[in-house]
Amino acid sequence: MKDTIIVQYKTRGSGDGYDWLIKLEDALIQAFAQNNKALVDGHDFGNGNMNIFIIPKPSWHAAFDILKAHLKHHDALRTAVIVLRRKTGAYQVLFPENYSGDFERL
């Protein structure tokens, strides 16, 4: 298992949540294709959450900075919870910085 960045959103009440997530995922695929700092590795839905999975190359720091910039550009940063799932299986919330809730794993 590699370190993985997970971008999580609460499922939107209306039916546009899926389309919105796919558009955001496509934008991230294009962003990381330009710099080769990460690979977008798909998405999933469940337990009231939507997730996008990102595999950083070679470390998560550069990928995280690029990710935050692109989420902000697409007005998708303020509602995101960004988590690093380490190779060991441990989870670390990266954003928001003062996050106090529980990260809901699927």
C-alpha cells in the first residue's frame, strides 16, 4: 500500500453531487497530468460521503500544495476534508488545519 491523499466531501442533498465530483476529479486529473506530482486514482461514494483518491509521486507534500490550489480555484476547498492515509493504515487530517471532527472512513 502507498500513501494516499483522500479528498472527502459530504454527499450533496440534490442529485448533482455525482456530476460535481466527476467534474472536480477530471480537473484534478488534468492538473496532475501537467506536473506528474500525483495520480488521481478514482472516487467512491458511501456513508454520506464522496471521496477522491490521489496517489502522490514521490511524496505527498508537493501534491498536497497543488491539490489545495486547484480545489481553491474550483471553489471546492472550504468544504473539503483532506486526509493522508499512510502506508501503515494510519490516517492524518491535513486540511482543515484545526479539524476537530472524526474522519469517516469507508
